[in-house]
Amino acid sequence: MDTALHHPLRDGNRLQRAYYRWAVPYYERLAPELRGHVEALDIALYTRQGLGTWLGALGAWAGATVGLMAAGLSLAAAAAVAALYAVSASFSMLQAWLLPEAFLAKRMALKGLAWLAFGLLAGMAGVGVGQALRNGAFEWEAYRRLFDATKLGVVLGLALICASQILAMWAVAKARRSELERERAQAQLVAERDAAAHAATEARLRLLQGQIQPHFIFNTLATLQHWVDKGDARAAGLLRELTAFLRSSTELLGQASVSLGEEVQAVRHYLSILQARLGERLVVAIDIEPALVPQPLPPGLLLTLVENAVAHGIEPKIGGGRVRVSAALTPVGWRLGVEDDGVGLAGEGGAGVGLANLRQRLQHHFAGNARFSLQPRAEGGTRACIDVEVP
Amino acid sequence: MKLLIADDEAAPREQLAEALAAVWPQARIVAQAEHGADAWDLWLEHQPEVCFLDIRMPGLTGIEVAQRIAGSGMPTAVVFVSAYGDHALAAFDAGAVDYVVKPVQLARLAQAVARVRQRPARVDAAQLQALLAQLQPLRPPQPQSLQASVGKEVRLIPLDAVLYFESDARYTRVVYRDAGLDGPQRDALLRTPLKDWLAQLDPQQFTQVHRSVIVATRQMLSAQRDDEGCMWLRLRDSPDRLPVSRPFQPLFKGQ
């Protein structure tokens, strides 16, 4: 609790303050969400707004006492029974409200009924024992007379009231539980949305730092340096591609969403650089359906898939291989594919951390209408696909 | 002094060769490898005293090549060449394993060369193991069976049936027995050179014992030295005797 806020009990009159001081250690032992409820309840009960509740309870108690007296109980007995009932009923109701899970647990309901039956039997046995003590011996006739029609009626009536009370509490607990579940589901939904947004931001950051991997840069510079030293004519082209790649990828990654066309442009630069470095070891095919060029994508996604295909498929393979990037229409939307005929998946399958992140970003960007899959190809190598459904 | 350099990209490899020629004119580059398995094979062929190994290469990583060199017990020094990002290497800056970054700077290369020339060559196997664990090289999964051509027919040979592989010019001869090793001994030709198999076979299940021989580990029965000091390996399920060349003899030290 924020101490700066006004708290009606902590900052109330002497009685309220005393109550608050007494209650604080109990509050602190409660789960935070439960504590909120309990404190709100206490505030409702122990301030002016609780006066009506107390008067109502007093009235109910008086009424129940009068009723019980009319049924033949003495004033003291009737008042005690009514008070006992009122206290236990309100406490159990409170429990049903605050802890519906505990209350609804099967054993709890059974336990309640068992206690009720036990209480009835124990009460009757107690009366018998008391009578036996007073008379020196147990007399069945005298014992039976004690439960004349009126008194038996009172006992049975109380039992019925208790039973209906339990039913009512059960109903309250059920309603409360479904409400809590709804709240929890809501909270989870919010948390998931936050996580996706967070992952997207983080991915962008990581892309900015990591996509342009130092390994990639320095290896490219090593080739470039050599060609410049030797006066090799290929140096100019490689430098141009490197510049274009760095510019397009840094520009892409700053945005929340890019078009497929922009992303493919960065991919082309990336693959040209690798082709310059790897020579015959890398064969590239890019096949994009022109109608799909304006489609929006999370930035860096396709680039990541292409990088993976090169780093995990082609580069580790003696003799190299082919990478094919494609975007095609499907009956329900469109499909983005990156295939390679490299060394294939090494055990991990589609479960890597990077891929979990990729799935999260897809989920965030396409609101559940895109699916990512990573599979070994029958002919060897790996196929990564993103299927986007256009509703 | 004989040198070997290995890099899977042509330009950095040429650059390194030229830089080495400039800072160490007395040394002679006897081999330039295009991938890790190639580097190991060329090392076996030429047994150079110093190797400059790129770390990320297809086939075997530079670290795995260095591990094999260390296992042979031969006096070869290793200098790793890396683009960047292999932070683990920094720990070895002053250790037994030296490294230079790409693009190679002449001054730094000259320093590494000076160190190699001063110090007796040794490679610490434990350090290499630690390095390898951090870099986690990507291994293609070991194939279940081999496709071999026998005449006009393509035969599928389960890997369990293989006794050993033997280099046969540019190809590889595989010797095997069918029917749970109870069948007759046969052989077939694979269209991949032996060195490329190194990267594909599980090193627990297959052991190289000679530049041109890889044997199924559980087939190894005994090794014996003859009067000329050559070592020969006998197999469980084959009468063939296989040569064990010097770099592999530490495998059979005895206790």
C-alpha cells in the first residue's frame, strides 16, 4: 500500500486506528490481491458506510432471537444460538467470497456437510450426557421427552437453514470463481500482448546490433581489403553492395513494418556479398510474385531466415549449395519460403531461441494469421516457410 | 620451415599467404586448404611445422583440426585466424594458442610469427576442448546408410555394416559385410573423397588410423608393430590388416 494515500482506517479515529494496527500483521500475511479485497471489506465495515451493514446484522440477530424464543427457547439460549449462527454464517460467506477455490474444492464441501452432521449428533449426545449426569442415570423416556415436537422442529429448522446457507455459499463461491478466472484470463491476455510487443522491440534492437554481425562485416572486409590491395576490379562492386546492404538493413530495422519488396532488396544485397565471397559455393535463386511486393512484414524476418540458411546450411557444407527465396500466392493467402540444400537441421529442429522469437514477432505482426515452419527437405537441406492467411 | 594455411574463402586465404610471404620470407607455404577436412588431410600429407587455421570452416572447424594435430603428438604450432566474435580466443592471447584477426594486419602477423619462432611448438588439448565447447560447430547429422556404385547399380550400405573406408584415388572404397556382419566381405566405391567423410562420420563410431584409412571403431581388435617400426591394425570381422601411420600411433599407446 502506498503510504502517501489516505487510508480511512489508518488515518481514522482512535478505534479505527487501533483496529488497523491490530489488523496490519494479518494483512501482510495475505496474498497481495487477496489483501486488497480484505482491506476494502474492512474499510467498508469499520467506517460510516459500514453502519448500515452492522444495523442490518443487529436486526437480523434480534429477529432470529425472537423467532427462536417463539419456538420455545429461553432468551439467553435463543440469543446465543442466533449469534453463533450469524457469526459462523457471515465468516463462511466471507471465505466463500475471498477464497472460492478453497471453498469449492470437493473435500471442503464434504467436510462442511460432515461437520454439520457431526455437530447435530454431538449436540444430541451432549444433551443425553448432561441429562444422565443430572439424574445419575440415562433414562431413554426422559431423553426422548426432551425432544418434543417444538424443540425437534427448532433443531431440524436450524439444520435446514445451515444446509441452505451452505448451498448459498457454494453458489457465491462458484460465481466468484468464474469471475476470478475471467480476470486471470484477461490479465494473461494483457501479459501476452505486452510480451509480444517487448519481443518485437527487443528483436529490432538485436537486429540492429546483431543482424549486421561483426563476423559478417570483418569477413567481407577481409575479402575487400585483399581485392583493393591487388587492384582487383571486383572490389568496387563488393564495396557498393556492402554499402547498399548496410544502408538498407539499418533503415529497415528502424521501422515497425516493412514491405516485402524492401526486405527482398536487403536480402539481394546480402546474398550478392556472400556470392562475391564464396564464389561458386553459393548459388542463389530469388522468385517473388510481383503482386506480393507491397505486402507488409516485420523487418528483418526474411533476412534472418536467409542468414540462417547460409550460416547453418551452406557455409558448413563442403562444396556449398543453393539458396532459394520465394514468395507465392496460396489459396488462402501467401507463402514466403527460404530453402537450402545444405547440411540440414542439426537436431534442434524448430525449437531454437531465435525461432521462438521469430514466431512471437509473426504472432504480434499478423495477429495469429501467420504460421512458421522449419522442416528438413526430402532431397537434403532445410525449408523454412511462413504461411500468411489473408482473411 | 613448412607452413599450412586454411581458410574457406579464397580472398582472405590469398591475403594471408601474401602477408606471410612478406613477414616471413624464409618460410614456405606447402599447402593451402579450402576447408577443415582438407586442412587435416594436407597436414597429414605434408606435416608442416606451423598451421594458420581459420576457425569457422566447413568439414572440420579450425579448432577440431588443431585438436587432431595435438592428438598426434607431432611438433606443430597453430595460429588461429578469425574474423571476429570468437571472444573465447581472447583468453588465449598470451597462451600456447595464438590468434590473429582478419583482415590480417602485417604488424600483428609479424608478432605472431615471432612468437611461433621463439617458442617450442605445443598445442594444449584441454584449451582446445574448452574453445570447441564454446563455438559449438555445426555438424551435419551422420547418414544412416551410404550410397555406393557397384557397376551400374547404386547400392545402399547401412553404416553398421561398414568395416572400414579406404582412400582410392579421388574416391573412397568402403569395405563392409552384410547380414549382421555374417555375410561375405564386399567392397564398393563412394564418389566422395575420404577426407570429406571425416566431417560426416561420428568420431565415436569411426576412427581414422591413416591418411587414407578410417575404420569402424568397434572393429578395432589389436595393433602391432613390425620389425621395420610400422604399425598394423587387425580387425574383428575381417582378415585385412590396416596400416596405422605415425600421427595416429598415439591412439595405441598401451598402458
